[in-house]
Amino acid sequence: MSRELSASQLFYGDVLGWTYRAAGLGDDFCVALTDGLPVAGIGALASSLQVAVSWTPYFAVADVDAAAARIRERGATVAVGPLAFHTGRAALATDPDGAAFGIWEGAVRSDWTVGRGSAPAWLELRTRDTSDAARFYSQVLGWAPEGEGDFTLVHEDDSAVLRQQGHVVAKIRGGAVQAMPDPQLRPRWHVYFRVPEVAESVTAATARGGVLVSPAEAAPALREATLRDPDGALFTVTSA
């Protein structure tokens, strides 16, 4: 969700090397590509939907209405939708701790999944309580205990790890505080994008009006960096 599509395209084109194609959803939405393959979507919809500029994961579901009902039944909020698009239906929600996420019923590429190919490296939920969050998403999205399905959620020390057929898709970590003014410390989903050289992406981001959030300084051997784009959206670039 951005405020101005063309500005976001220029920023992420420089920082992540993306090119773009139309998505059939109007002039305010595009699909970002790496080597011609889809990475993510950018929509200039933040102002019209009255939501914060952010990177938000959308999880595929078989029935968006049923999933929306499960979200509400468990004390969370469906903020927008479900809305119909020409390739499917979607809704935007927040979990019980306030982290935003989407659900999608419709066309999905069979060869596209987080952690592989052109897709983001992984997702991370920073939340108040790992066990509570793991229970909520398992009930809403059908994540199963280890060995019981394609998507399995396994508790490891103080976190939980979501795997799809063995490879890591997402991680859930506790310790976030809902009342914190710093968005880094509040409950939220965070996206990691893989890049060839982290230092080059940091240089490009700061030249385009972005901010290096952590670490405090860039270094040539840097393998991971969290950035804020000019609209305020947080994301991490990683070479891991």
C-alpha cells in the first residue's frame, strides 16, 4: 500500500532492481518483477482505504468469507472487504494484537511461494505473545502441527516457524508492545526481500529518500538491513 505508485516504482526499482507490469486492477496497481517473475504488488490505495503505508502479506484461502468469519469469531477485525477483483476476492484484516494481514481467494501461481525463486525471502510476525498468535493464525488459516499438512507450524524455543513442505515461509516472534509509538516495536508483519548486495541497496534507498533503520551504519559486508521507504513503510533486505 503506497501513496503514489510512480514514486514507489522508482524507489523500489533502484533499491531492489524491480521492473513492473500492469495487473489488470486499474492504473493504481502493478505487479513488481525480478527477472520477469512476480515478487509483490504495489497499489496506490493507502489514502483511499485510509490505511497506513506498509508491506502487508496476503495469505491464500479457499473461501474468503469463511476465513473472514473465523477472524471475527476470534476477536480480530476485518477492516476492508471482502472485495471482488477480476481474478478473485480479498479482505484486509488485523489480528487480535493489531498486526495487519490480508486474505485472498482466487488465482495463485502454483510455482510461487515465499522463500523460493523470485518471492520474498520470508515473512516475520512480531507479536505480543507467540503462542497466542500461533493459535490464532492456525485456526484462521489452517496451519497444522508438524507432519499434518503442507503448511506446518512448529514451536522452536521462543518462536514459531511456519514451513511449507519443509522450507521456511514465516516466523512468529514474541515481545512486541501494542502501545509503543515506534512501529518497529509494535505487533506487525514484516517482509524480507532478497538482494545480491545489501550495501548497494542501502545506498540506493538513502539516495532515493529512504532511511536506514538498523543497523545504525551501513558496512560493505552487511548481510541484512532494515529500511524505511519515503512513505514510511518498513522492510528488510537480506543476502542470506
